[in-house]
Amino acid sequence: MPPTGAAEADVHVELSGVCKQFGAVRALDDVSLVIRRGQVHALVGENGAGKSTLGRIVAGALSPDSGELFVGGERVQFRSPREALRHGIAAVSQEAAIVPGFSAVENVMLGGEAQTVGIVRRRELRRRFAELTETAGFSIPPDKPGAAMSPAEQQKVEILRALTRNAELLILDEPTAALGAGEKRQLHEIVRSLVAAGKTVILVSHFLAEVLQLADTVTVMRDGRLIRTSPAAVESEQSLIQAMLGRSLDATFPDKQPPARDAPVVMSVRELSGQGVHRVSVEVRAGEIVGLAGLVGAGRTEFARIAFAADPRTSGEVVIDGRRARRLSPRGSLAAGLALLPESRKDDGLIFTRSVAQNVSIASLPRFARFGVLDFRAERRAAEDAMRRSTVSGRPAAGVGTLSGGNQQKALFARIILRSPRVVIVDEPTRGVDVGSKRAIYEMLIEFAALGGGVLLISSDVEEILGLAHRVLVMRAGRVVRELEGEEITESAVLTAAFEYEPDGRGEAA
């Protein structure tokens, strides 16, 4: 029999006494929760709080060690996401599951292809794809292969794929983490239309403003336990942060420390061009954090990768402390004093077959080798020290995949700390990171700059740009279209420049 209240018509899903353990880590500890039909129910908490684990249990990707799950008052035991889908539940995961060799159409329709006697009707697939993208408001080239998609495009494919399944309950895990401001608004409209049609949405998000804007009900989790469930209307960002952390967070951003007036230029990028980037020039001074703002697709990540020599350039040069890199390669950039924290820690940052310590030390191995022989003790001591300085929570010998998203990101910062570069380019440094880890990352960036380093900060979060940057460059269509400094740096100025570029005086609609 379902627990008390589970038979009510408005209860879509109910969990009763659910526990889940991974080794010594208790991910869920006696969680009981009601998800009501036709609502947006948000789950918030720091990374490692248990919210994604709870969502994966509802989606059938994990089975609880104990406790019960009810859907529509019926007790269920899902052994796979396919079983959950038969009960009208579909999930959009934080890490997109894209087939690299498949087109956007094939990735969206994967598993739901129209067939006649085992033959896929491709014309029908394209027609359905066009209808779906028009309804959703997402623009994706239908033939674009998964391997060429940006994180934002991969996330849109995941969302569209879930919408094709006609699910009655949709679980969205950090759905807007890789989206720009315009795309976030589109997704919000999709969520509202789903709820208006009577569907239920479980929203897992670190963006508290988004949660308060979209959710009807909010559940706060901490260390695998349910702290409280309340109407979103009675919560604020500050009240949610305090419940998530168990303490107050004095301010989102540390105080800015402006660079010295006579601070030298530590990075000079001159007329840099390459795929998606057109004659971009940037200067960063010692002690300065320069924000690089713009919409998704504006060319910010492309610029970062070309500047770091991870992607080829067609013209231009990068000078660090007055010296050019001897070799146009990531190794040459590191040797010159330039480091890059990439947009995707999963694809370009971490090696998941290695330990945390090995991931931290991998860019600094020559420091610990003599005559080609690695001093493992020295390497481990240095990695552990960098982990302490970057507040990474986790055993150095543990696999890096066992860390929460926030600690994985801090491990990348530990790698940078150990390398001691002059300039660091950080691309979406707090994507998929909880509020506590965000604050730690902000403090590391400000400390790095205060010690004389230069920071180029790429972020789709305008508030993050405003809170950290001394100077802001706005990109659009692969070009820098505006520079903002001092009191000019406002949300309105950044967004206006991002949407309204006038290269020839005529103007161009966003």
C-alpha cells in the first residue's frame, strides 16, 4: 500500500524512506518526498547533496538500496530508464549523451525512429525534427554531427530528445548550465508550456534565481538528507543558500581589488583570427580580471582555444610577458606562462581514468622528473598541497570521477595553481557548480590576480562578469564589439552590446 497521501489525485511521484549508498558515501539518507502533478518541483543543494541521485532514482537510472517509490499511487521498482519511460518519466542529464557520428536529427530521434519493415524513414524524421525545433524555439542545423556540437547545442538535443517521448514527468538536471540568456528564456517558456499542459517537471539547478522564477515548490537537500520542502513563493536566494549550506553566505562575490595604475601588460593578443574568430585584440594587465561576455556562439570559446593554441590560427599573435610561445601548441602556451581552464571539464579537462592527484599534477610533471625518472613522492606532495590550497574535498588517490562537480572544477584550479602561470583563461569556471564552490572559485581567481597574475574570464552568467571583472569586452559574431570599464559595466550595457552589433553603422538585429 502507498504511504499516507500517496493515493491523492494530484500526487505524481512519492518517495518513502529512500536510501542510497556508494561505498562509504551515503548519497541519500532516509528521504521521503512528494512530487505533485502539474508543478515545477525544484531540487537544490550543494554538489554532493544528493539531488541528482534522487532524480536518477526517479528516472530509473539507479535503484534505491532501501525505501519505496510510487508513481500515480502505484509502487514501482525501475530497473532501467526504459522502464521509467513506460511510466511516463524521462530525464535530461547534466552530461549530454550524444552520439558523435550522428546528426542532430538522428540524435534527437534516437530510439524513436519512424520505420517501415525495419527501414528508417528519414524524410519523416526530418519533418518531425523541424516541427519539434519550431515548437521548442531551438535552432539546430539538422545535419550537424554530434562531434561538432557545442555544449549548448548538445544540451538542446538532450531536451528535444526528451520532448519526443511525450513524457508526463520530465527531470531536468542543470538544463540551462550551457545556455545563453536568450536560450534560457526559450527553455523557461518550454517548461511553463509543459506545466500548463498538465505535465510535471523536476528541476535540478544551481541557479537560484531561475529556481525562484520557475518553481512552484522547492526542496533543499544537504549531505544526502532532505532539509525542507516549501512553496517557492516563501523562499529567497538568501534563505535557500542558508538552508543549503547550514550557514549564511555573507556575499556572493568577494571585494574586487583593482590592479595598480602602472601594472604591466602580461598578455597581449593582437589581431587574432581563426575558425569563428575575426581579428580580435585583447590586453590583460597584471592584477586584472578581464571579462569576455557575449551570447553563446559569439566566438568566446573559439577565441580562448585559438589563443591557447588548442585550435589553429590563421593570423595574429599572442605575447605573454613580452615573449611569444616558441611552439604553437598547448605545451608551448603552458611553457610561455598561459594556462586554460576549458569550457567542458568532462571533454577537455579531466582524465577520468586517473586519480585526483594525477589530474592535478599532469601539467607539471617535468618539475618532478630527473633524467626521465619521475619522483612520485614529490609529485604527490605537490599535488596534495595544491588540492589544499584550492579546497578540493576528496582523497588524492581516489578516481577524479568520484568527486562532485564542484570539486572536479576545483581540481582543475589546483592544476593551474601547481603550474603557476602568468595568465589564465577560465571558460565558464562555475558551470554546474554549487554556491559554496562558486565562492571558493571566485576567491581563487581574485587571489591569483592580487598576486600579479592576469585573468581572462569567459562566462555566460552576466552577474558573474559584473561581480568579478575590472574591464569587460563584449563579443558578437566572432568580433569584440564593445569595451566597458568602471561605471560603464552594467547588465544593460553588456546585453545591449551582445544583441546589437553595428559594424557598419546600419545595425543588425539580434
